[in-house]
Amino acid sequence: MVKACVCRYCGKVFTSWKERTCCNECVKIEEEEFERIENYLKRYPNSNAIQIAEGLDISPFEIVRFIDEGRLFVKKGEFKSIGGGKK
Ligand SMILES: [Zn+2]
């Protein structure tokens, strides 16, 4: 089954055989973002997702997504209490 996906960078709708959040044109952006996170972790190895997001000025959701994809191995930190916690 081909799935309809929406690119989270440019908002384009595209189809893919597997669930993806990034179109072919924006893969480079994603790779650059991932590299920035990796470099940040080399400098600050004990950072959690929130600290990385703040340090790089990106959304913590981006980092958690990489963690969920198994590409990053860092603590999610207090992300849960900020994102889906009780009000
Ligand atoms: Zn795109």
C-alpha cells in the first residue's frame, strides 16, 4: 500500500511505500539537522532532548522523532511533562 505523506519541511503531499515525514527534496535538510544534533552531542554528551533543542534552536519534537526512529540515543528528559503531560 502506498501511503500519502506530508512533508514537515515544505508541506508537500507525496506518496511513499513506507511512512515518512520528509519528502525527497527535503532529505538534505533533515540530514543537516541530524548532523547538527550529533555534533552537539559530541560537545555535550549528557544532554537530553530539551537541552539539545534549546542549544540548536529547533523543536524538541524533531529530536524525539530521531530518538523514536532509533537514530539517536539520548534521554528524552522532561519532554514528556512538557509535551503530553497533565495540565
Ligand atoms: Zn519537503
